[in-house]
Amino acid sequence: MQGVRQKYRPRTTCSLAIVKTRVDTSSALCSLFTIERLQMAQDNFHQPVLEREIVELFASLPAGVIVDATLGGAGHAHAILSSAPQLRLVGIDRDPEARAVATNRLATFGERVVVVDAAFADLPAVLDGHRSFLAGQDVVGVLMDLGVSSHQLDAAQRGFSFRSDAPLDMRMDPTKGETAAQYLAHVDRHELARVLRANGENRFAGAIAKSILERQPTTTDELSDAVERAVPMAARRRGHVATRVFQALRIEVNQEEDQLAMGLSAALDALAINGILAVISYHSGEDRVVKTTLREAETGGCTCPNELGCVCGAVRRVKVFKASAQLARAEEIAANPRARSARLRIARKIAP
Ligand SMILES: C[S@@+](CC[C@H](N)C(=O)[O-])C[C@H]1O[C@@H](n2cnc3c(N)ncnc32)[C@H](O)[C@@H]1O
């Protein structure tokens, strides 16, 4: 247990009460922007998806602590805290730019918020390290809004997008781990093809993996070029293949599959009875993991025939709100195209 705690120890906490002094210091978390630049970055950082639905859900919760496990630009967090004065929030993000913007944006809520530098798989250690903030209150809600923010895609130097040329980085936390270029320097062709297939690029995965490894791209343009060369002209429609390849590499570089499995399990453990878990995913692979995990938690793994009732002693942990995922409304999709692929799944923890 001790080993696990150390491995997942959260790295930095930026207290909102001292945000102004912290932002101008040289700390890794807060030195990235000046206050003025933060303000500008905040305005265009990210438009939260399904905001109305998320606010309605969280505003109905009793007094307690909620965890925003993917704080981003704090769009959801700000909206929830504004309409639910009974809630306090632990906000987690592994991206220092996101934490700096969120810290500034949430400063108005003072002691109701703590912003934490961690990956959400580390939730148990985050909560353990913030027992004084929890002050004995229950965790009544967890929000996970998966994937990357618009800012991460738009900031060319982060290397997430094929739309502008930049070093092939793609790390959400640029202070640790391998860049995408470093990963491509050692992965073998079969493994790379598997990673591409697992993330939706079925038809050309083998040819693309071969082309990439022959060219060893170190920039986003070089990667796009390697993809293009492996895909027949007729199939290069509107960058769809490049989009999937970039997404697949990003998922691998940031170990998003492992993070999601561990994060969901940690969230279910952390919630108090009647607490709510809400997860927004943006591609079918992610949504499948969320759906399967929640279904298993709902059935407790029971496969007993309906007519017999459960005789295997399975323990049911949650009640899932709806069998199908909730989608964004047409007006929201018209205003924010990113909402088109959003799938929201919600579960309430139940007494065993
Ligand atoms: C879609 S954005 C969240 C936007 C946010 N809901 C808002 O309203 O601004 C996803 C954020 O989650 C962060 N993130 C993704 N995976 C993470 C992980 N495993 N641990 C911590 N943060 C993560 C990303 O860095 C990004 O800032």
C-alpha cells in the first residue's frame, strides 16, 4: 500500500488563496503565464461540452466535495461552483498550462477549491494528500471530461495537431515521459500497427506504420507526410486518416487507456454512497471502456439467468442512469462542433 502511495503521489498543489503571488513566481506550475496572458488564454481555452447537463446533475448533489478529474480550463468547474454553493472542488489536471489557467479562473471561489498537479489514475493519493481540504466531507461527485482541450490542440508547439508544423511532442504533461517522436524511435512496426488499429485506423494501419518507421518523423509535418505517402489519394479525404493517426499516437504517448481504467476504478472507490460519476468521452474506444466498466459495476459481474435471480453473490456497486449514452443537443453541436462526438455516461453509487 505504501509503495502504491509513493508511486502515485500528487506533485504540486496550487492554492487559490495565493494564486497571484504564485503565478508570477518561477514554480513549474504557475510561472507559465503572466496574469494578463492567463486572462487572454482563459477566454479561448476550451468551450465546455454538455455544460447545461453537467451543471444540472452536479447542482442536485448534497453538500460535499466533488472531483473534477480533468480540470482543463475549468469551464465545467466554474459553472458547477457558481450554481452549487454547497460544493467544494478538487480539480486535477496533468497539464501545467491548464492548471495555471484554471487556477486563475477559479480564484474567485477562494478556499472552496484546490487545484492539483496529478494524473487522475492517482486519485487515491490525491485524496489522501488532501485530507485536510476534505475536512471529513464525502466525495459526492466525480467528473471526467476525457481527451484533450481545444487549447492543447490549438497550441501549435504542443505537437498534438497536424494543422500546424511543430516538434512531435503530444505529452499532456510536457515535463515527463516520452514525446511522440521518442516513442516512434523505438516502437516496432507490429506494435505501432496495433496501436493505430486499436484507435480506429483499420484499413491502412500496416502501411502507415511502415511508412512512419521508415521516415522517423520528428515534426508534425513529417508525420503527416509519412501518413499521406501510405494512403491512396482517394482515401485522403479531409484529413480523416491523419486525424486518427494523431489521435492514436496521443493516446499511446499519454497512456490514456491505462489512465482511464485506473481512473474509473479509483473514482468508483472514492465516491460516497449516492455519489455520482459522470464521464464524457469523445471516441468509440474510450466510450466502450466507460460503458463496460459501468456495466460491470452495475451487475457486479453477475451472469445468473434472470428467471433465477442472482445466486452468485455478486456485489452491485452502481446504478447506471441510462443504457445509452447521452448526446449533445443539436443547438450545442451547431455552436460547438466538438460536442458532436461527445458521449455522456452517468452512474450513481449504491449501497452494497
Ligand atoms: C476535455 S479537457 C477538459 C475541459 C474541461 N472540462 C473544461 O471545461 O475546461 C481534458 C483535460 O483533461 C486533462 N487530462 C486528460 N487526461 C488526464 C489524466 N489522465 N489525468 C489528468 N488530467 C488529464 C487534459 O490535460 C485536459 O486539460
